Amino acid sequence: MIFLISLILTAAFVWFGADLLKKKPTVCYIAAAVLSAAAFAAGQADIKFPEWFSTYVLGIFNKGALACALWCAVAWAAALPNGSAAIKKIMPIRGELSIFAALITLSHAVTYTLSYLDRLSTFSKYNISPSTEFITTCVVCLILMLIMIPLTVLSFKTIRKKIKPKTWKNIQRAAYVFYALIYVHIMVIYLPKAKRGGADVILSILLYSVVFFGYAIFRIRKWYVKSKKPAKSGALNAVCTAAVVLLTGGAMLFMQPGKEAAPKRTGNSSKKAVLSEEATKAASDDSAETTTAAAEDEEKGGTTAVKTTKAKDDKNKTETTTAEKKSDEDKDKDKEKNKEEDKDTEEGSGNSSQEEEEAPQEEQQQAAAEPEVQYIYNNGTFTGTGTSPADEGKDYEGTVYADVTIENDVITAISLSFPDDDADWCVMAEKAIPGRIMSAQSADVDASCGATRSAEGAIAAVKDALSQARK
């Protein structure tokens, strides 16, 4: 849809702004650079834009739809029939239009350069093997930039005048490779999404295919007409149209729905939470054993104290009996008094010893009676994964990773990674969701942030991490 809007905007700009671009190109270049920079800054800013604005305004810049439409206008200028109204509008401004298109491309190029660097960091962090599509996209984008930059520089008239016309024309033939790689770049991104379904994606591929295959066929037609000079072109036009239909139909054959495999994770990061739980469980078992042993020792200590007290009582009774017998035998009263004093002294000593042994037991019992704080989660950092749902007719479904740090049941940090997501969407979700969850100390928060599906994936990833942290 955004490519169709971009084609309409490009057609309007060429038709109504051709004279302005021709007479005041510098003003148009500055305007293109400002628009590109503003779109990039808005996409990176922590601002909650309406979803329609993010999709249909920022999207046509940061997703490269408008840049692609402008490059298509530059390309079709060489494929349109000579003498047509369209070619009379485009051909005189073709050089200026290519510079304008390159400046509009900057927001898309910078946005996705940062996105790809972030994805590479995520792949390294979680030991994920990059997909073939991702590697292909990186290589194609690099080649596109290496072709676009020199061709754009050579399009300035002051530089073009310093190069021989034949040399300049030979260099400009690299544009054919450039246009072909744009289509390859688009298909590498859209075809995997088309296999997951989605009317918008299928229509976008159909539109891209018609535009690019149409350009290729009609560019060949123009070469044929120029070199062979056929008397009639009606049959040739019919053949070209049929070729476009067949090629477009062939591209659609690749869009059979299917389930893609999730990115392969080769490392041990997914086992962090499990290992942490096992370690916590082991520590709990050791603590339980220690507590049991202490209880047994305490019980034994109490039994020993009772036995000691009983033994002393028996000893006192025996001494009392002996003293009475000696009294009956008319022993000396002084000796009897001395024995009674010894008896009192030993009884006092026995009671004091018993009190000293019972005091630690009472302190331990009081300490055991105090309730300990019960935490729901284990402390540490736990990694969870979530999937952003693909609504009917939408073009995205990807895996989100969340590193959640917990300390004494408090969520202290959340780090999100979106290895499959588009940069302008994941930035909005990444800046909105962690703050909401940490403020609420719960993953049950609102997902609306201009990137709802990415936000839902982030929330699901945090919930998964919390489930792993739970004791």
C-alpha cells in the first residue's frame, strides 16, 4: 500500500514539480535532505505517533517506498516510448531526479544500517545463526550503496562536464545492475513474509513485480525498436505485455503459504534461567538439611540437659540419705551442718547450670518463630522469548528477546532485542514497553505505542522471562 501511495506522489511531483526541479535544483535537494533527516529523526525519537502516521508518513521514507518509486521514475524514463507525454516530462530532469531520489534514500539507508548493526549485535549476544535472507540482504544493500553513491555524484552537471560523454555513458550502465538489485532486495525481504500470508504483502509483491518486470521488458522493447526499426509495433507491444504478465505470475508462485523455521539458537543462553532455578533449589535443599541438623542437635542438647539435671537430683537425694544415717548414728552436729551447706551449694549450682542451658534454647525458639520474607522470583537475569502476532493482512511476525533482571521481586532492568523486526517499529516498542512494565512492576500493560504487534511480542517475551524466574 505504501509503495502505491509513493508511486502516486512521485507521479504528482514529476508532473507538477518538473519545472521547479529543473530551474531550482538546489532548493529541491535541500528540501529532500531535510525531509529525509526529519523522517529518520522522528523514527528514532521516543514519541508516540499514531499508527497511521508511522505507517503512511514515516513509513514511505524510512521503509524506502518513496525512494524506490523515485528510482522507478528515473528508470522508466529510458523505457517509455519516444515522443510520449511522460518521457517529455521526465527525460529533461532525469539527472536532477536521480540526485533527489538519492537524498530521499538516505533516511531509509541510515535507518536500516542501524537496524542491521543492532541485529548483528543481537545474533552475537544470543548465539543466533543469521538467516540466509539476512545475509543476502546485507550483501545486496552494500552493493546498492557502492553503485548509488558514484552514480549520484556523476549526475551533477559540474562533474559530468569534466568526463568524456562516452565514458560517462558507460559508467551509467551500472544503473541497470542497480535497478535489478533493488528488486532482488525487495523480494528477499517480502517473499518470506508472503509465505506466512497477508494480503498487503502479496499485493505489494504484485505491484513491485509489475513495475520492475514492466521496466525490463519495455526497456528491451525500446532497444529492439531503435535497432531493428519494425514497421508495426502492435504485435510487439502485445508480446511485451504478455511477458510482463508471465514474469509477474512466476514471481507469485513463490508465495505459497508455509511455516518458516524459527532462528536457530546455538548457544546456552536459553538455559540460563533453568540453571539458575536448579542452583537455587540446591541451595534451598542444603539450607533445609542444615536446619534439620540444627534441630536434631538442639533436641539432643535439650535431652542431655534433662539427663544432667536428673543425675544431680539423684546425687542430692543420696547425699541427704547418707546425712540422715549419720545423724541417727549420733555423728557430730558440726559435720552434719557442713554436709547440709554442701548440699545447698550443689543444688544452687545445679539450678544455675540448668538455667544457662535453657536460655540459648529459648533464644533459638524465638528466632525460629520470626517469619522469613517469602519471595516469588529468584534473583538474577532471565531471558525470555515472545512472538509478535501477525494480524490478518499484516506483514510482520517475528521473535523478540527480553533480558529481565530481578532483585528481591523487583524488576530492576529490561533489555529488548528485535532481530527480525523493522527498525522504525522496534524502536517505538523498545522505548515504550520496558518503562511501562517497570513502573507497574507487571507485564500486564498496554501495548499501544504506534507499533502494537512489536510491543505485544515484547510483552510476551517479558512474561516468558518472569515465568522462568518464578520459584
